[in-house]
Amino acid sequence: MDTTDLKIIDHLKNHGRATIKEIGSVVNLSSPAVTERVKRLEENGLIKGYQAEIDYAKLGKAMQAFVAVDVEPKKYENFCAFCQETPAILSHFHIIGPHNAMLHVAVTGSEELSQLLSKIQFYGVSQTSVILNRIF
């Protein structure tokens, strides 16, 4: 992997629907060369997929938050299942630090957030930070 590959990855990170021609103009390569590099990056697992960036507010989920949870170790497997089954939980990261889980959630408002936090409380102590806006 070289600096051109890193530029391709950076561009795709911010513009997942970019055309091969557009990427080529950014990195000064022909379309066939870009196609080969992107294919190699995918095959090597550096590019795992392409995702849409969702405006959750337009879906009625006006509030997003990060919830750090100190899950009791014996409950972690059940907690993982709970997270996967709960539509309000967008992402679940297993982390090291004062907490062992970090959740990214999107809810309609403070009432739904409060209900979700009550359910999370069964698994351990949590700390919530409401997202005001996304910088990048």
C-alpha cells in the first residue's frame, strides 16, 4: 500500500459513491489503474464495503448519543444480543477503559432515550453523552 492507495481510501471514505473516473482525477491515475487498485484494496480487506450516510433526524430520530456502558462480564453475551435486537442502537463497540462497551444510539427524543437507558441499566452502569452536531 502506498500514498496513492491511502488517497483512494480517504476519498472513498468521504465519497462512497464516487466513480472510478472521479477517483482517477483525484489521484492522477487512469480508470483501469484505479479499478485495479480498488479491487486489490477490497480483496485485501482494506475496503470492507460501502455505506450510505443516513440523516437520522429526517427519519424521526432527532437525538443521537454515545452511551458508555460498564457491562458486567457475565452479562456481556446477553448484552450483545440485546444490542443487535434494539433498532435504536446503531453501533456497538467493545472497548478498553473505564467502560467495556460504547454504543451509538439514535432516538426520537429524551423520553425514548430514557427508556433505552433503563433497559441498558440491567447490564451495568452507563454514562451518556448527547451529540450536539457532527463536525466531520
